[in-house]
Amino acid sequence: MRSSKPGKKPQPSIPRGTLIGVFDPWRSSLCTCPLKYSLNPYTGCSHFCLYCYATSYIGLRKSTPKKDYRERLLRDINKIDPRYHIDISTSSDPYPPEEEQHRITRWTLEQLLPRGFRVLIVTKGALVARDADILSKGNAAVTMTITTMDRTLAAKLEPGAPSPRDRVKALEKLNEAGVPIGLRLDPVFPMLTDDEHSIREVLEAAAAAGVRFVVTSVYKARPDNLRRVLSAFPELEEEYNKIYRARGERISGYWYPELGLRIRILEKVRAIALRLGLEFATCREGLQHLNTAPSCDGSHLIPTRIAQKGYQRQLDAWLRS
């Protein structure tokens, strides 16, 4: 897409109705992600995390492959600006249990990576380790979400997702295969997973698996996910009503805890991360001064193993437009 003003940073663009879209985190004023694309092979998510934000617009539903996905992706590949990487996935996990049968995410990687596209996998699915063979040969990195190492607590928060230990094992396998890996300790729940022991357990397990980057944020509430969280943890209702509704603030459609509380939690994560030698970043917090990583989403982990086929031709065409 051509720049509207001289010297303005180019914006990725793609026509409406495509599978691959420009990443737009609810137009959040606090988002510091680099310009990038978003691709979701599935609609819905069988992990059924209580805190999922996507349910506010797609509902609570199992992972379903998108209609005519393969044909549409092959068409869209020719429309991608080669200067930007692709996040898989930002709304629906690319490795739900259904992926074992459908293998749509693997097929997607088989199309994108040999062509040299840069891909960042965002998942809770331990099944991602199955694809270490192809991920290790392409321009790809993986960030794994782990909110707690407490299996019982994780089963309440993320009832359809693999256990935290299985996710750590997947990270170990990816690291052994040479795939760059990062951690999403995201979100951290006040009064539930924000104590130092819980945070340290997750970060130490991830670091031992080979992770060198962590991004974190404090739980941001939307009406539907807050209802689910309080239904599972009714003992938190009084305090969460104070933290989010009474003392918090509305930002881009979310209830945020008051800034002081967020800073205390995030600085706790940061201190442990830095002691472990991990790069650190925050997600949609407006606290970039805390970050030590080159990117907040982990895209700096993506290696350049192969040149993109037709990259120079596509790039020249974009620059001429």
C-alpha cells in the first residue's frame, strides 16, 4: 500500500474478504506490536479459556476449519506485502485438539515457510511440537502461552488446553530442533496467579526449556470473560469488582486494573525474568519503558533461514506503488 505522506512508514494492506488480514488489536491505543498480518486457520477455539477475548464477537465455540481455507490461502499468498510477518494465530489457537485430524495449520506452514514468509506461532497447543521438522527449516518462531504451572488451576482457567507441563515439554522439543521459542505469561490474574512463587515457577520452567524471551500482561476484563472468571472463582467477585469496575479504567473496550497495581505485578515479572537472563516485554500496557526486548510480540525471534521466493520482485513492486 502506498504511503500517503513522504517519509511515512508503509502500512501493510490486503483487500477485504481475505484470510490474511492486517493485525488490529481492537484499535488499542496501548498496542506496541510491529506492523504485521494475522492468520487464523480455525474459527472458535476448543481450549475454552475463561479469559478469552475473542468470544465477545464469535461466541464460545469449538475450533472449526474455515470454509474453503486451502483455496483461499493459496489465493491470498500473492497479495501479502513481503515486508511484514504473519502471526498464526491471534484469535483462535492454531493447535487445538482438532488440528491432529485436520492438519490445517501444518498445511499452512507447508505453503508459507518454503516460500520464505516470516511466521510467528502463538499457541497453547502442545501439538505444535509435531511440526518441529518444518518450523526448524523456515523463517519461524513459536511463543507458548503458560499462565500457571499449577495443573489444577490451569484446568479451571483453560479447561480444553494441554497441561502446563505438556506445554513445557513441547517447548523443549522445539528448542532441541532449533526452533526459536518465547513465552507468553499472559495474562497474570490479580490475587490468583500474581504471587512471586507462581510467576517464578512459570519463568523457571520456560527458561529451563530454552526460552529466552517473555511477554506478559495483567488480565484485562471484558463483560463476558469476567462473568466466566467469577463463575469459576466466586471468591474473587468482591475484590474483582473493586479492582476492575470501581477502581479500574476502561481502555479500548476493556476494564484495566488501576495503573499502580498493574505496575507492581509487571515489575515483579520483570525482576524474575531479568534474573533468569530473559528478554522482557509487556503487552498492551502502555509501559514500554519496562521492556528490554527488541519487540513486544516476540517477532524478533524469527530467524532468516531461507530467502523468500520472489521477495525482491514483490518488494520492488510494493516500493514502486
